Amino acid sequence: MTQAALDGIKVLDLSRVLAGPWCTQILADLGADVVKIERPGVGDDTRTWGPPFVKDANGNDSDQASYFTACNRNKRSVTIDIAQPEGQALVRELAARSDVLIENFRPGVAQRLGVDYETLKARNPSLVYLSISGFGQQGEFKGRPAYDLIIQAMSGLMSTTGRPGQEPTCVGDSVADLVTGLFGAWSLMTALFARERDGQGRQIDLSMFDAMLALQLTSASRLFASGTAPQRVGNRHPVTSPVDCFE
């Protein structure tokens, strides 16, 4: 059997909902051993986001949402109460034996819990640590809430989506979360590759807002070149033709 690309890489996943779990699912699909930490008695929020729910052996709905399984396959889950000192100590012990840690707490929470990069690096200098947030770990927006729809709107993506004369429209899937997860997986694998050369871990600060700006090549290039904000053009292409929906 061919060895998976990330076979032997241990990932500690403290993230929840979508951007972080999507990122770690990619790593798990590539062979990494991902341990997902969930809240006792509740679990990840998305376990109950349904219907649809996963069917049991008798064809009836289980209590696990299909949404959850769609972004958490190939992982192992355990519950730890990170709000308690005992739980924090256990996370630090797991991090000391991990290659990668991913968290998407609000900026400042990891430090308060004692599971921030500087704390964990003292015991595991080779740890690659990824923080996912709405607007990054620093700056005036760092404390703002940042759900997918907020990021789609603030990044300008919604202003170019839809038909002329209609209101701004979000993309049909949670693209800000998903793109952030992709950038997260890419940045982690890059950091692991660099670690092979120098043996050093790294901290990665990834914001959903930055990820969405990086995605908008056509809109950003037009804005910077002309100074005019791009407008909605429906299914046409803003810079080339013919592009549209045709029978």
C-alpha cells in the first residue's frame, strides 16, 4: 500500500464549526492523525446542524448531522473541558506530542487558557501552530465577530455577486470558511516542509478576511488599476466576452 503524504503527522484540532475543521479534514484525508477536541456533553456545534441527519443501521435519523460528518471525516474525537485547569493541562500534554495544533478561538482566548503558541512552544519547539480568526490576532478589528456572511460582505465579494440593479448576494456555500480552510491546509503543509529543513516550528496567523481578499483576483486588479469599485454583472465576465449563460 502506498504511504499517505502526511502519514505519521499528529494534528491536535481545537477548532469548531467549519474553517478549522475543513482544514484539518484535508490533513486527515492526506493521512495525518487528527485528534479533534470537543466540548463535553455538547461536542462541535455542527453535530446538531440538521436536517439532514446521518441514517442509522435501520434507516432512521441519528443524532449526528450530515453537515458535521462532511467536514470531520477521518478524525478521532475526544471531549476535554478546556475551561478547567485539568483540561488545559491535558491539552498542553497532547500538544507536546503533536506536530500541528489548530485553534479558532477569539484572539486572546488561547493565552487566557494557557494553550497559546508561546506557552506550548516552550515544551515543543517543533510545533506548527495555526490560529484562524476573522480579522487576525492584531489590529483594531481583531475582537469583532466574523461569521462567513460578515466576511463575504466586508471583503466586497457580495458587492460583485448577483445581477445589476439587485441587492448584494452571498455565494451559495460558506465560501469564506472553506477558502480559509484551504489556505490553512496549504500554509500548514508549507510550514511542515520548512520544518524538515530547519527543525523549527512556526506560528501562523490566518484571517478569514485576508483569505477572501486574496481570492478576488479580478475584482481587486480592476479596483487597483482603475480606482473604480467593480459592480455586479450577473453571469457575465467583468473583463472578457462572450461569457454568460446560453442555451
